Amino acid sequence: MKVDGGCFCGHVTYEAEVDPETVAICHCTDCQTHSGTAYGVVVGIVDGAFTLLSGDLKIHEKIADSGTVRALTFCPECGTRIHAKTVGEGTSFFGLRAGTVRQRDQLVPKRQVWSGSAQSWVGDLSAIPKV
Ligand SMILES: [Zn+2]
Ligand SMILES: [Zn+2]
């Protein structure tokens, strides 16, 4: 599926090819801290098909809980997370941050990963009063 998107401030825009069957909620503590919220939502980029249309990306390399080195990218102007991929050995998952995708309403999570570090309340949001 061809998608496009960008960061919060508009500096970064991109096009990518993603597989909607790979949309996942990631409960790892890196995603919690780096996103500033409870979990990350990512979709797999197919065959490295990501094209930056404007702006540039700042890269932060981090050794993940899995032991692999992940290159986390974000907008240097507003800090929006854009994608993450493995540097060197290890899992080759190239994940695009679903919240930056313009077509994100079509990206429904298919699985949850790193559930052992999930926050206790995320399993049943319907129990929380809505306004
Ligand atoms: Zn930005
Ligand atoms: Zn994660």
C-alpha cells in the first residue's frame, strides 16, 4: 500500500510502501519513552521503499531491549518520530511510525509486541470515561 505523510511541523514529508498486515502496537519501554506516551504503533516498510520528499532526518542509535542496534529517526525541527530500522546484524524490520501517515485510519493494528512491558491500563480503554 502506497502512503505518504510527514512530521508535525511540515519540515519532513515522505512517501513509502507499507504492508498493512504488519501494523503492530509496540509496548517496549523504548517506545514508551521515545514517544512520550504508552506505546508505539508501527507499520512495516516493504523492501526499504521510503522516499524523503522534503526536509532531513536526525538519527539516534539505540541498543534496543532485544540487543539489536536500532536507528531511530525524527524531525530535527519538531522531534516527530518518523521511522526505525536495524543497524548491522539482527531483525531487519523497518518500521514507519503510523501516526505520521496521512492514511493512518486504514492502518489497523494486527498484533501487539513486547507485551510484557505494557502499561496495565492499556488492555481496556473502554473502561475509561470519555469526553
Ligand atoms: Zn517537523
Ligand atoms: Zn517499541
